[in-house]
Amino acid sequence: MKSNKNLILWIELLFALLSLWVLKTVSFYPEHAIGTLRIYVLSMIVLTVSLVLSVRYYQSQHSTIDVDKICEMVQRIDVPAFIWSNDLSVMFANSAMDELLGITGEETEIDNAVVLSNFFHSISVSPKEAGVILSGQTLKTGLVTQNGQKRHIAWTTSVLKKNNTASLLFSIGFETTELENAKMELTKYAQDLLISQTRYDLSMKLSGVGFLLAETVREEYYVSEEAMKFLGISENCISFHDFRKKIHQDDRIKFDDYLVKIRNISNADTYGCQRILEMRIWTNNQYVWYAYQYHENLRNKDGRPIIGGALIDITNEKRKDAKIKNLAFNDKVTGIYNRNKLMHEGAKLYKMAMEAETQGYHYRYWVIVLDIDRFHIINDSCGYEKGDKILKAFAHILCEYTANSGLVARISADNFVLILQRYADDDGEPANTIEQIRESLAELAKEDFAGLSLSCSAGFASMPTPDSHDFKEVLEHAEFALAVGKGELSYLMGYDAKMHQEILYQGEMEKSLSEAIENHYLQLYYQPKVDIHTEKIIGAEALIRWIRPDGTMISPNVFIPIAEKAGMISAISHFVLCEACEQTAEWQKMGLPKIIMSINFASGDFYQANVCEVIRNQMDKFELEPEYLELELTERLALGDINYTVQQMNALREMGILLAMDDFGTGYSSLSYIQLLPLTLLKLDRSFIIEIETDKVAQEIVSAVIKIAKSMDMKTIAEGVEYKPQAEILKEMGCDYIQGYLYGKPMPPEEFQKRLEANT
């Protein structure tokens, strides 16, 4: 059939060629036959072309392919492949396709339309449009097999046969599952990396950390974005030279040392300890403190050193440290060193001096402790603001002596320490310096401080000395010398070896006093207080005595200062209060005249918040009425804190307790405060009474005080009265009571009791 068709075509072609020859030679034919011949030839040409086209169309519609051979080839392909018709009536699939579709060899009858429809639906293609959609292109699909496995396949489809009713197509799938999985992993990794980078950038911004990095010694840093902001640069790299120029000149030596260490890393070293380099770096027109954290011997895998680290802004921390350091080592009022800094620097000076001594050099210092005389009175009379001005001015005076060497510090309210290098063996050197300081201080007594007597006292010690082991001990020596000088009314006292023995004696006395309190070796003596007009005993002052088992009596002037310094004064005050209340109540129960018992209170006890409660408990315990108890306060104690003093005194007066001011007239501010204090008695100091017979000034002072007391409805008592003429003068001036050897010295309770009985 096929050969016949081809023969017809060849015959038709030959005939067509012959007709063309006839047309070409038509000019030789008769003229009347030319028109007819031309019509014939054209008709034959049209017929021939029509036959050729018809044959070609028939061949295209009725051509045959070897389907079995194609199916055999498809079966040998190891990737999914199948032949199918677009009307879903025909399907041949190879083994790989059957596996993909989940078709087993046991299935004998398969509905091609159902299988193909399910397959196309699984790859999201409409079965009716599958032929058009898939033909001539590659479709990437993802599908889930019956065992739940997700597979990615790229399908390529070609048309095998096409007619008016249905087309036969061939599709082959190439596995892309691994590729798609890899792409998904890469996408996820990229997303995670982006998230990580975002978090990193955010954490760097929030934490204020920038990085400098050089993988090799290239004399150039890679600079992170945050570090670029720190350094004020627009490029992400900076040379070591340019970076060094940004560092404060005082910190460049640190950076230079760092570079030397990094460049000289041994090849054997792979990792080193983390180091911190604190530097000031110029940025935004100012120097900012940064902590540069790096590892000393850090290398990458190929052994090349990694130079770099993290930059952290520590400006705020530095400010806080400076503030803390200032609070810890500087006096708030004067701005000079405080005790903490003094002890720190003093210890270094002592160590340096001792090392110099061991090497045969003399590197010595004078340690001078200074105290502004009567500073509490200045504070009370002029106010704390002006008092602070004096402290600042005094500190300024002392600083003038430390311009070349030494230091000055304020260690307490009005106590200062001056350390000066000792250039000669002249022991008079401190005295000359202190005298100059006193003169400078006295010159401040003008304007706001006009009329004030400004002076200071000092104690000093040499450093080092054989009898000192550290700076603390030297300072204690100087402080002790100051205390001794004050006690002897001297403004200057130097420490010597004898004072060391005195310190040992003080220590022994503290121990003995503690044992005396514990073993009840303390005892109260009583001195009579007499009405100047009737010469009758109206009261007694309870005075503490320390009597040892061997009968030796220790004066209160000796052990009371020791008790105050050692913190035992509260125990003594409590003993005095209890013993005096009990003794007074006992005498009253015996029917003896009711007298006023006066006791002395230490400053530390008077300023206790519960002092009223303590006194009330003792009075209740012994059923003693408050009008028979009198507290004697010294002028220094009463004026220590005037506001609190008034508050405490008012509370005591509300209880009915009498209040007396002892040693009145020896201070400088008594008259200005006397009207504020709820006193019931003024006690004239014996220093005025001794000279009252011959000293007109003393007479005027005593007379004036008595008049002031009367005007304020207060009683007066003179202590230290030893002679009758003194008593007569006081009587004429209007004094109410007297106390002194004229009417009896301090005596034990048994002897005083006899006096009371005789007085009755």
C-alpha cells in the first residue's frame, strides 16, 4: 500500500513535469489550440498538487508506529516513564512508574482512566487538559507515594501519534528529590543564617560591642559595623598606624606593648588567656574609655595569628569607678584624702622607707596629726556651713606643705594628718612647720570669722622607728602624742619611747578596769551639797571611785578617759545610776532627810535614744521620785548637738528630773545657748571660785552668772569652796548652794549617812 502510494506520486510528478514542458513549448502550437492547451495543463497541475497534498495528509493520519518496540524500550528505562492517550483510554507504564503509582504485578485488571486521573490529580494537573499542558514542556512536580514518601520529579512529555480523536503521548520523569531537598536545606540554612546575622547585629547594637580583626599580621584591622561607629570611621578597615593615632597618648604604650606580644607569638602556642586592655580612644570629638578584650595567643587552623578583639564602651563604668573611688578615698567636705586613702598611701610610704633603710638609705617621714582647737564651739556659734569653710581653708593651708612631697588627709571631724618627708635629723623641724601652720590659721580670723580665736594643736611621730611595725602604729603614736599634749594644755607634742610605755600602761589599765567592773571593785563616794544660808545638806554628788583589793584608790581622772576610749563608760554610767538611785531610796526609807542625788552622765549615754526609759526603769525599780534625781551635764556634752540636747533635756524635765550644767562658764558659747536649755541649776566652775577673793574679773563673772540664773528662775551652786571668806562672798552675791572641802570632801556612803543623821 505504501509502495503503491509512492508510485502514484512519482507518476503524478512525472506528468506534472511533462505538463510544464508542454506549457514551455506552447509557442510552437497553433494559435487556436493554445488557450485550450493552457487550460488543460493548469488543470493537471492543480490536480497533481491536490493529489500530493491528499497523500501526505493521509500518510500523516494513517501512518503507523511500532508501539510494541517503543513499549519494550520504555520498559528498559530505569526512571518512571509511561505511554498514554489523552482520552485516558490507553496506558503503558514501566516498572519504575508502577512503583511510583503503587501498582503491583498481582493486579490483572487496571482501569487506565482511573489510574491516569489519580496520577494527574496528584501532580495538580487536570486530566482533560493534561495532554495540552504537558506536551512539549518540562513540569516539576512533588508527590507523596503510598508509603508516605515525598518525591520530586521533573516530567518531560512528547507526542507519539496524533489524530482527530486522540493523541498518543510519551512521558518520562527524572528524579529531582535529592536536588529539591538540598535546595530546601540551603534555603533553610540561608534563612537561619539571616536570622542569626540579624540577631548578631542586634545583639552587637544592644550590647555596644564592636570587633577589630586581622587574620594575619597585615598592619590593618577589619572593623565591624558597631566598631566603625565607635571609631567614627566610614570604612570597614583601619591600619594599625591610624588606629594608634586615635588612642590617647598616655595609653599608646599599652597598645604598642600589645602589638609586640602578638607579633612575637611562638608557633607552639595555639591559644592564650583572655586579656583586657583599657584605652581612651578619640571619637566624636572626645576621648572615650574602651575595654579591648583579646586572646593573647590566638591562631587560625593554618597557624597564622589572629590579631584583634572586642571593643566595649566602658565610659559609664569608668565614671562610676571614679565616683566610687572619690567617695572611698576623698573627703566630701575638703576634697582632700580621707582616712581610707591615708592608710593605703601611708602603708606604701612606710614600706618604701623600710626598704630604703635595709639598703642603707635614710628615707624618713614626719607623721603629724593636727586638731583645730574648740572646733565644736565654732560650729555651734557660727553654724556648720561656716565651720566647713574653716575646714576647707585649713586643708588648703596644709596642702601648701605637700607641694613637693608628702600628703594631707582629713581623718575625722576636725582632725587632719600631714605626712612630710624628713630631710634632716633636726627634731625641731615639725615644730617650725606647725608654728607656721598656726600662724596661717590665725590669719583666717577676719570677716565672717572675726573675733574668733583660731588655733590648732598637733602631735607628731617619726616614720619609720624601731618601736613601730607598720604605718597604723606610727599614726597611733602621733594621735597619742596629740592626746597627751591636749591633756597637758600643750599645742604641740612629739611621740617618744616613754609614750610607748604609757601606751602599754594604758592597755594594762584597760584590762584591770574591765576586771574591776566585772568584780564590783567600783564604788560610789558622795560629796555634800549645802544650802549657803542654812548650811543644811540639801543634796549630794555621786562620784565614782576605783578601789583595788589592796586598798589602792585609782582617781577618776585616770580611769574615766581610759573607759571612754575602751568603750566601757556605758557600764560605769549604768552602775552609777543604779547605785545612786538605790542608795537614795534606802536613805529615804530610813527616815533621813530627802536629798537630791546628782549623777554625771557620759556623752555617749546621754545621746542614747532610750536614755529616758533607762532612767525611768531604775527610778521605778527603787521607788524613787524624779524630783530627787539630778543629772549633771558638762558644757561640752550639752552643746555637742544643741538640737538633740534640747530634745533630750525636755523629755527628762517632763519626767520631773532635775538638770544641772557642770563647769559652767569655762566655755565660749554658754551664754548664747543658756536660754534654750531647760536647766534647773548652774554649777560655777572652781576655777572662778579659787580667785574670787582677790580677782575682780572672777568676781564679776560669778556675779553676772548668778544674776542671769536668777532672771531665768534657775538655782546656782559653786564648787570648790574651801574657805569661809569664799562662802561669804558667794552668799552676798546671791548664790544658792555651795560644794567643797569647806563642808566635806567625797566620802563613802557610811560616812555620808552619819553626816545626814547629824544634819537632821
